Amino acid sequence: MVPENGISRDEHISMYKVPGGKLLRVRFVLEEEKIASIRFTGDFFLHPEESIEELEEKLRGVEFGEESVLPVMEEFFNTYECVGAEAKDFLVLLFGE
């Protein structure tokens, strides 16, 4: 969809059940191939809890592609503890297997 201002905007929703783990959900909007907004939810546990908002903030403005998102995910998951999911699970959630 291309609105009158010429900026394309695509909303995506995805769910992924980690094998033997938790359910992950994401809703994100792409504008001109970049992540304009993103929200992760699910039954995973992150410590500290509010750090998921930091990941969402770091992903805003990043080009939507595994090669661009992977370094952000790796840095985040090397800093914070997540129970029931790993960085690779969030990549599968966004890009499929």
C-alpha cells in the first residue's frame, strides 16, 4: 500500500512456538523496508522485564533483513537473560525458518 505521501507502510503479525519452549508473538510495521514500530509479546521471561522495550527501541529504524537485525539481536541477548527463548528464536519469529 502506498499512501499519497509516497511512504509505503506494511503491518505484519507473526507467532512462533519455540520447540519445548515458549510462545513468541510480534507485531511490526515496515516503512520503506525499515522497522518503523515493533512490539514483542508472549509467554517468555526476560530479566529485567522491561528490557524488551529496549530491544524494540534498538530495532526501530533498522533495515528489515536478517543481516541487519542479527547483530542487534545478538548484542541484546548477550546482555540480557531470556528464559524459554533465544536470539535465534526471535529471528525465526521475524523471518521464518
